[in-house]
Amino acid sequence: MINAPILIISIPLLAAFLTHLTKYTKVKRGAELVAIFAWLASAFVLSTTARSVLAGQVIKYNLGGWPAPFGISLQVDGLSFFFAVLVMLVGLLILIYSLGIYLYARRFYSLLMIALSSILGIILTRDIFNLYVFFEMLAVASYVLITYKHKPRTIIASFKYLVMTEATWVFFLLSIAILYSLTGSLNMDVIAVQIPGIYQANPQIVYVVFSLMMISFGIKCGMFPLHTWIPEAHSQAPTPVSGLLSGLILKVGLYAMLRIFYLFFGATLLTHGVGNVIIFFGIVSLIFASAMALVQIEIKRMLAYSSISQIGFILIGVGLGTQLGLQGALFHIFNHALIKTGLFFCAGIIISQTGFWKIHQMKGVWQQMPGLTITFCLLSLAAIGIPPLNGFVSKLFVIQAVLLKHNYLIIFCLFLGILLTAACYFRVIQMFFSPEEFHHKHDFRPNPVGHFEHLTVYAFAFLCLLIGIFPALVINLIQPALKVLLP
Amino acid sequence: MIFPTSFWPVDSLSFFMLIMVTMLFSLVFVYSLAYVKRNLFRYYFVLLMALLGILGTILAKDLLSFYICLELMTVAVYFLIVDNTKKESFPAGFKYVIMMFAGGLFILVAALMLYNLTGTFEFAVFARVAHTLPAESIKLILALFVIGCLIEIGAVPFHVWLPDAHPIAPSPVSALLSGLVIKIGAYGLIRMLFIFKLGMQLLIWVGVLSMIFGVVLAIRQTNIKRLLAYSSISQMGYVLLGMGIGTSLGIGGGLFHILNHATFKMLLFLCLGAVIYATRERELKNLGGLGKRMPITAATFCIGALAISGIPPFNGFASKALIVSATAGNLWLKTALIITAAGTTAVFLKLFLQVFWGELPAQLKKTNEVPAPMCFSLLILAGICLVVGLFPGPVLNKFVPLTGIALLHFEFWNFKLLVDTTMAVFLGLAIYFFGVRFGLLGVGEGRGKENSTLLSYLSVDKFYCGVAALIEALCNMLKKVMRRSLNVYLLWIFMALVILLFVLWCPLWKITI
Amino acid sequence: MIGFNGITVGIIIILLGLFGVLTKRNTIKIIMCLYVMNSGVILFFVSLGYVVSGQAAIFDHGRTLLPMVDPLPQAVMLTSIVIGLVITSLALALALKIYEEYKTLDVKDLINKQND
């Protein structure tokens, strides 16, 4: 389908507004139905492109019929397809998880669909300003989603996220302006062709653009000095939104980094060693965040810090820029989205069942919820990277890629990071198995947790196991993406 | 890079390990039938997973499969160690799992580096191309691999997890840990060292240190299972020493000792497990005189103790005889061996006398013999100890492809060995009586507090705990630093931008990482 | 490029806003400074497409008007202005909520309101 790209974005966006209209129908839980059907329809449209995209073709759509240098064009290529599949999968599971919670009404699904469709927009667009607009759309939707429960602490978290992100995204707009003044176009392909020439003439300006973009995408994906919004926002948000933030919004920042850096600076800066800078940020994030995760008191904050450390892991792969490093990074993006969303959901169920937020209060969870505890163990083993779970495969690729560079300092840091991660997860697991009698918080009535939540969590664990045993499933998706990144 | 993982009984070595593992594992199963009462589903599920991991490591045709199964085993054994979910079991399990992951990572990195050199993970190909590889990188790879395996074994500078994990685990699991889990590291070591024939000198040193440290630390212990754990460290020292010597006799002895140590240490653990099952006591001072109440346990324990002390005609004697002969007159090694044997004799004399001899405490009057499945396991293991000790030939036959035919012509009953053994036994008796006299053994009356400080330094536990505490303190400090107002966070963003610009403008980034 | 034109002024305004964001502790002031930064970028971007005494780029039956200003920055900045408005109003709403809840506008006071 030639107009598949626009349909993929617009169906969920349309559904976002339709959910409000269900107020006027008699259908029970109409908003949920609309959201899920729109999402499935969008996934179906994506699947029609699969054959040609996996064969290496590109499906291009110009908005309003304007060709490339003037109009906005949307495009499905290998990299977009890989990320779109990830978003479809995790998005569907997030929707199913939210189904079980009656608290979430039309407004929630509307915002969620806006966020998801803008994520798809980011992934498919080829216009750099359009990218900015979709990012802002996503940001606005997520600010509101974080404060969905109107608790005071969520508002502080959201405010912090807002100010930090917007202050940084002014710089992204600035870098767009500079690029426009240099190339006279906002289309990524047109800019990409001209950048080597500009680099020859005036490398300094390319450095400025690179730094501005690095900071802007860095704050989205949460690399080290820019991560400070993450723990607060992730731990305060409602559980499905935590999953969305950690599973998809961080990944979208990484997508933009991969796409734009490899397209714009692949031939100029990255081949000249700027990857080292990214690796440095990755290492610092990895060590720092896993150290912080070790001493967190709240389980969701711990998971949030662990997300940052996994992002550091991915950044190392991105910075290496080799075939294997990128393969590891992409694979880890996929795995981490599944693992961390699943972990957040597990934590969410446990919190809503016990009323406890803190790790040291969660004793005896095993007696009460054995299935959930096993799932949590599986997912956290996947996060540490224990075979035969999926985290192991991507860990293997990244370590192998670093080893091929013969850099033993990075290997040491990876070692430390993995061990610290293992320590922080086993801290939680041993608390779950602790003997103390399970008791609820004082005067706390546990929320009923339905089948949908459990189903989602088991699905995540199953996917982790499946991909760990058959990594070829994902590697086949990664190969076209790699062809796009490293032509 | 697609990784085929493949499993096959490669050669006589893995065949030998396979027989040993399946035989001993089934005994642990039988024992568990009576011993384990709670959480049956979880226990047996994890136990089978551990079996899967152990068998996988043995049957692995390539290094990556070896690593994968090793990690599987690690995780399964972690859940076995914390099985009784007591408060103390979690720190021990934590220590175990972190150490084992660290060891696994070393092995993984070594495997990947070998892959980069040879383009494969298969042992067979390594053996074919071993002589063509650059010596420098092979040394580095082997160093990493050996460190990894030594952590898995629990050899001396890395033995911190062993004495904590053993006492806290359920007794069949302790037997499994000592009998099979730590053998896997040794198995990996043999596999790789056979291929590259390097790094033997290091193993001798580590072996000797493990032997002496283990036995010295074991002497003072009063917790019965902790004592056995320290003794395991010492016995694995024998294995390492034998492999490090590298002659036909040495390797044969090391391999033979793997089997023998597995049987008698398992027997000892299961016996003490029976004692714990019957009495609910783990401290030496609360035990005594159980020989009359539990005759089968006492008799089989006696056999195990004789075997571990290297007294003929039990199997411990046979393998130790091989290793002693392999030292070929090196006086230092021989002295170390005899001291260790003497220490072991003293330790087990103490254990036997304190548990099964003497006066029965009042609260243990009603103790009865353990149920039949447990007795069955004990008797079978004791039988193996005796039969293998009397007829080592069939087992040694299995090693011939690895070590050469010289092993089969070894004369076990020669005069020199008997003299050495007698010397060791008498030295052991002397150590025991002097120890009791001066209160050095931690039992009976007397002083001996002052030497415990020295011993606590010998066990490197303090060092590792110090490192862990340091890391935690640093993390807490970091956490405090990170609690800032929004302005500071924004300042960090801006600083990151400025630093990035600075770094890019003065091309510091051109320093190739 | 140096001179008293839109580009320079735009950069100066961005830096002013940045200074405010980094130093002001009052939430409302921080939001104002964010908006100031945004305005600086808008000025910067629009100035890029500005041509001295240029006309609006409206094509009238094939007659081209020269000199003509670049229409793209203007179109793009219109979107950006809208986004800035949305963000600012949302931020103000959040600040109001925070004030209702904690009776404070000082971001430093908010540190202790969150758990560690």
C-alpha cells in the first residue's frame, strides 16, 4: 500500500478523538474498544508493508502530494519498520494492561492514543521539523498522562519533566534553524546529502549542530547528566504510563539518535571518532545509574534507574558504530522495551495488591502471588542478561562488538555495570522470597487485579523467553534496519 | 553472527563426568524424598533445572553452550540455596550469585575472545588450531578463563561464597554444591587447559594455597556444615594441584579426586544432613553421642571420614596416592600435601568424636535413625567409597585417553605411600590432641580466642564485605549528591552542552578508544 | 552575520532566557523564561528567511515577486508558536496545581516534597 505510512499514523490519531465521542453511544467500555481496534487496524496496515520493506524496499508517501524538498514525506524503511513493530507490540500490551483498570476513562485512552500515534509519527517521518512537532505532541500527551491521577507528587514530577524537556528542546529547534540556514531544506535526505560538503568547509558549525542534537535526544533517552527527570516521572506515573515511558518514549529518543546521527553525521563525524563521545556518555550512564539503582528504596525508582543503565548499555553499542555493535544496540532496544515494561507492570500489580511502594516492605510476595513472582524473576534475569533469555543475546552482541575494538576499559565497565544490575535485581528478588508473613498495609483495601494485567505480564515473560531461545526472530527484523543505518 | 549451540558427549572425560553426575544426582533425589517437606514443586523444579544445567555444561560441545548451561545452573542453585527462606540464607545466596555471575562473565569474555581469534566456539576446533594462535592473546584469554573457573570452584582468593552458602542450604543441596557444582568449574578448566597446555604453574600455586587455607580454616569451625565447606576448599586444592602438575599421574589423580571428593563429600554432607534432620542442631557444642541412636549414619560417616583423610582402602587414599606420587619428590609440595592430610585427619577426628562419640545431651535423647530413603543414599555412597578404593582400575581406564597408559601401571600398595599415610595420620592425631589440649579447635574448654582474629583475616570474607560496604557507601553518597533543585538539574544540562561543544572543538575525541 | 539583526538578537534573547531558567527559583518565572527562550528561537528562525524589503511569497497567476522572503520559516514558526503556547499554558496549570497543593512557588522547596 502506497499510502500505508499516513494510515499508520492517522488511524490511532483519529481514534484518539473518537474515544471522546463514545460518550454518546450506549456501548459499554466503548473507548477501550475504539482504541484497541484502531491500534489493531494500524498494525494491520503496517503488516501489509512487511513484505516489501523486509525485502529492502522503501515505501514513501508525500503529504499533500508535494515532493521531497518542499513537502513533508513519510517513509517506511527497515529501521522504521523495526521500531514500528516494537511500538505496535508494546503498545498493544500496554493497552491490554490498561483494560483491566476501571479507573482509566475516555480521557486516558485518548491521551494514550495521541502519544502512541505521535511515536509512530516520529518513527515514520522524514522531515526534521515534523519530527520536532511529533516529539512535542508526544511530550504534551505524556505530561498529562503522568499527572493522570492528580496526586501532588505526580504533578511535581510532571512539572520537572516539562521544564527540563522544553528547556532542552529549544536547542533542538535552534539546531533545526541552523541546518535550515545551511541547507535550505528541512527534508532529512536533502540535508544528509549536503552535510559532508558543509563539514569540509566549516566543521565547527557541524559540531554545534551535533552537540545541540545530542543534548536534545539525550534528554529524551535519559543519558547521564540529563537523566534527572526519569526516576521521578517513572515512579510517579500510573503503571501503564510508566511502561509507556520506559518502554517506548526512551526508545524513541534512541531512534531519533540512531536515525539522525547515522544519516547526517555517519559519513563525517561518526567515521572520525565522535562515536567515542557517545560511548563515554553510555559508560557513565551505565555505571552511575546501576549504582544508583542499588540504593533505591522504592521499587519503581529502582526500575527507572535500571532503565537508565540499560540505555547506557545501548549507547555503547550505538557509539561503536560497527555492524555488530549496532545489531546489539538495536536488539537491546527491543529487549529492553519488553523487559522493562513487563517489570513495571509486575511492580504495578504488586503495588496495587499490597499498597507498598518500598522494596523492603515487599516481604512474602512469593506466598501471595507465586506466578507473578516467577514472572518478575524471569524478567529480571532477562534484564541482567542470563541465558536463555533475550537480554543475554543482546548483551553478547555488545560485548563481542566491544571486544573486537580491543578496548578493555569498556569491557571492565560493562562488567561492573552488569554485576551492579544483577545485585540490584537480586536485592528485590530475595525480598520477594523472604519468609515474613505477607500482610497488607494498614487500612488498605487491595485493588482487584483482573486477568488482563496478569495476561500482559505473562505475555511479556513469554516473549522474553521466546526471543531468547529463537533470537533469529528479531535478528531477521534487524538486518534491514542495519542496511539502512550502514549502507 | 549466529551462534549454534550444540551438545554431545564429546569424549571419555565427559562420559566419566556424565556417569558421576547422573549417579550422584539420583542419590540426592532419593535423599530429598525424605528430607524436603515444604515447597515441593519449587524445590524439585529448581533441582531438575540444576540437573539440566550441570548436564549441559558437561555435554557442551562448544564454549558458548558451556557458558549458557553454567548460568542456568547458577540461577537454579541460587534458588536451591535460598530454599528454606530464612533470614540468613539471603545474604549467602546473594554472595553466591554475584560471585558466580562474575565468574561467568570472565568465562564469557574469554569465550568471545577465542571466537574472535578462531571464528568458532567449538572445543574440537580449538584443539586443531591451538598451536597456530598468537601466544600473547592466548595467555590473556586463558588467564580470564582460569579466573572465571576458579571463582566457580571457590579456590582460594575467591572462596568467599562457599562457606556461607553451604551451611545455609538444605543438606541435599549442600551435598550437591560440594559434590557437583564446584566440580563444573574444574571440568571447564581441564577442558581448556588440555587444549592449550598453558598456565599449569598458576594452578599449582592456587591448589597449594587452597589446600592449606581450607584446612586451617576448617579446624576451628564449630558449625558442622561450615566445617565441611572449608574442607571442600581444601580438597579442591588437591584437584587443582594434580591438574597443575600436568603429568599423567597428576592429571589422572586430579580427575580421580574429582570423583572421589564428590562421593565422600556428598556422603559426609548427607550424613550431617541426617544429623540435622534428626536433631535440628548445627552447632558442635549441642551434639554428641549420636552413634548409638543413629548407627547407620555414624557408620557411613566414619567411612566418609576415613576416605577424606586418605586412609586405605577407601577411595580418598587412591587419588591422593596418585597426586603424591605425581609430585615426584618435590619436597615442598609433598610437605604441603602431608600437612593438609594431617589437618584433614584432625578435623574429621574432631567432627566424628564431637558428633557421634561421647555423651548424649539430654535434649537429644529421643533422636531416632533417619528414614529409609536417606539411609539408602548414605549406604550406596559409602559402598562407592569402598569399592572404588579397592578397585580403582575400571575408573582409571576411563582416563587413559587423556593421560596415557602410565596411569594403569601405578602400584597403589607400595611402601613409601604407606609410610606417608601413616605419617600423616599420626601427625593428624598429634594435631588433634594438642589442639584439644590448648583449645585451638574451638571445642572443649580452654583459650584460643586470640588466634581467631588471624583466622578471620585468612578467610577473605572481610575483604569482600568491605568492598561491598564501600560500594554501598559510595552509592549512598551519590544518591545524596543527586538530590538537587530543578535549577541545578537544568544547569547540568547546560553544562553537558558546553562540555560537549568544548570536547568537539578541541578534538579530544580523536583519541581512539 | 554579526550585527544588530534578527539573528543576533534572537541568540541574545535565548541566552537571556537560559540565564533566567538557570537562576530563578520561582516556578512562574521559570516558565516565563522558557517562553522567552522559545521566542528567541522563533526570532532567530524567522530572521533566517528574511530578505531586505522582500515581499510575502504569494504567487499571483504566475507573476513572481522579487525580492521575496522565504516562506518556509514563517510557516514552520507558526507551528512552533502554537506549540510554545500549549506548553506554556500546561506548565502554568501545573504550577498552579503545585501552588494549591504545597502553597509554594519555590522550586527549592519542592525537593523535600518528593521522596528520594
